[in-house]
Amino acid sequence: MTGIESPVDMRVRIGELILANPIMPASGCFGPELAALMPLERLGALVTKTIFTGIRSGNPAHRLAETPHGMLNSVGIPSPGIARFRSEVLTRYRSFGVPVIVSIGGLAVREYFEVIEALADDEFAAVEVNVSCPNLEAGGLEIGADPVLIERVTRGVVARTARPVIIKLTPNVSSLGVLAAAAEAGGAAAVTVANTFTGMAIDHVTRRPVLGNTVGGLSGPAIKPLALRQVWEAARHISIPVIGCGGVSSAADAAEFLLAGATAVQVGTATFNRPDAMITILDGLHDLARDGAVAAIRDLTGALRLDQATGQLETRRTT
Ligand SMILES: Cc1cc2nc3c(=O)[nH]c(=O)nc-3n(C[C@H](O)[C@H](O)[C@H](O)COP(=O)(O)O)c2cc1C
């Protein structure tokens, strides 16, 4: 199957950016080296690992732990610094002819602004702002847990680039809808829902945490139902696009995220098991839409039928 023969219009729009299809990698779960194993140029976009202004070494080992149907990581976002990122990493990403979304991070609000100021608009198609970083100015609480800070970071990044700004939200909050609305109020073109869920693993024999950082982020199929619910909640609170992310490993998973309200879908952990997972998902999603007589993939966004589900919920409450 190639795009030329495709009877389904797979294009989606994120702000002013039109992507050839809705499938892209999740930040940190993908690198240009995968080009040897899959046709990267077929993806809707490429998302870089989160970049900070300075050089960071990341967290102490161990950084990964397997869990049933998931994975805990405490990689801690090692970063080569913005200068090396621009000269070595970003040029490689751009060589594939696919829109590049640069993920930026910061440990204080002004650090986000320093990263975006160090980038030129013609070097990237959109920016994804990872607000799941601990705010060292506020004692380590995630910046993304505070709607006031989210709006401030969003507004500041929007003011410093003409490219679409995507805010990647943390799911470790009680009301994701409020945070999504804060991103929209700050001028975001879209939100990504979501980053990893905080978790931990303990070795009961040594009585020590398995991860060098004690806690880490849970990803993979284990979080899919949680992320799906968060996407649905975000989409009901805002009118800008939602990019769904969390445990997507099949075309059916991707379709579920679109139905819940996502415009595009990111694939992370699935790529570690199957490097070509994104291509399998893209082709499967196309065929699934074609077989369901869906003319354009964007028609699936938010097309969840709720009438019957609402009835089921009410039934459950009364029994
Ligand atoms: C090893 C690893 C590294 C990650 N690095 C980043 C990162 O640099 N920036 C970011 O925003 N998210 C990062 N994430 C989170 C993913 O982008 C994604 O939000 C999360 O894993 C959920 O998607 P998944 O279940 O498909 O993996 C990382 C996840 C993993 C597993």
C-alpha cells in the first residue's frame, strides 16, 4: 500500500501544519537511526527527544524496569545541549523530508524561553513543550501540574516562535481538562495527552528500589485505558487538536484514540519491541478506515458514540 493508491484521505491538521497522516513517534522513544529499519519518510511527523539549553547527563542507573504490559523508565532526559542538538541531531532529523517537531524542556519557566530563542523557525515545523519536568524553582513540583505556569510557559513560547506550539501534558494530575484549557488560553495550537504515569518498582529481596531514581514513568499497553480517558477528557474541554499518546501498539489502539477525540497519535514504547510498529499501525489504520467506509481519517476524530455508553453508566450506578 502506498499513499498514492490510498482511497482514504489520511491528512490531519495541527494548527497551520498539515501532516500527511496522523502517526508520529513519541518523544524519547525514537531516533533517526531507525531509518535503517523502517521508511521514516512515511510518518506524519518526527518528534525529537526533549532538548534543554544545557548539557544533562540524566538519572543514575538502573533506568528501565519491565512491568506486566508496560515499562518503567527513569531516563531523566539526558541532553546534548542546544548547540550540539542544532548542529548534529536536528540536521539529521530534517534530512528525511518529514515535518520535525522539536520537543523542548526546562527546569524553570525561563529555560523554556531560552531553548526556543536558540532555535530558528525554519529549523522545525512545530514545537512540543514538555511541561512534565520538575520545576526546580518551586521545589520540584511538575510545571505541568499548575495551570497558571502552563499558561505562562505557553504564552512565552508562542510569543517567541511563529510555528505551532504543542503543549505535552502530564497525566499525573486530578483534572487534565483544566490544564488543557490553560494551554489553549496561552495560545497553544494543540496539546499532547500524555506523558508517562509516575510509578515505582521495589526489589523485595534487597528491599531497594529497582530504579536508580526510585520513581519513574510508566508507559506501554498498561497505561492505554488511562491515557484514552485523559484524551477524551481533554478533547471535551478544548477546541484545539489533541495528540493522543500512551500505550498505542496497534491500529485499533490508534483508532480508539481518534474516536476519543485525538487528531493524531504518538507511538512510544511499542517501537522498542517492534522498530517498525509505527508503519504497521499506519497501514492498519488506513485499512481499518477504508474497510469502515471512512473517507477521511479526520472524520474519526471525536466520533465516539456516547448514547449507549451513557445508558450503561447509568445502569451501573443504579444497580
Ligand atoms: C525511554 C523513554 C524516554 C522518554 N523520553 C521522553 C522525552 O524525552 N520527552 C517526553 O516528552 N517524553 C518522553 N517519554 C514519554 C513518551 O514520549 C510517551 O509520552 C510515553 O512513553 C507514553 O507513550 P507510550 O506508552 O506509547 O510509550 C519517554 C518515554 C520512554 C519510555
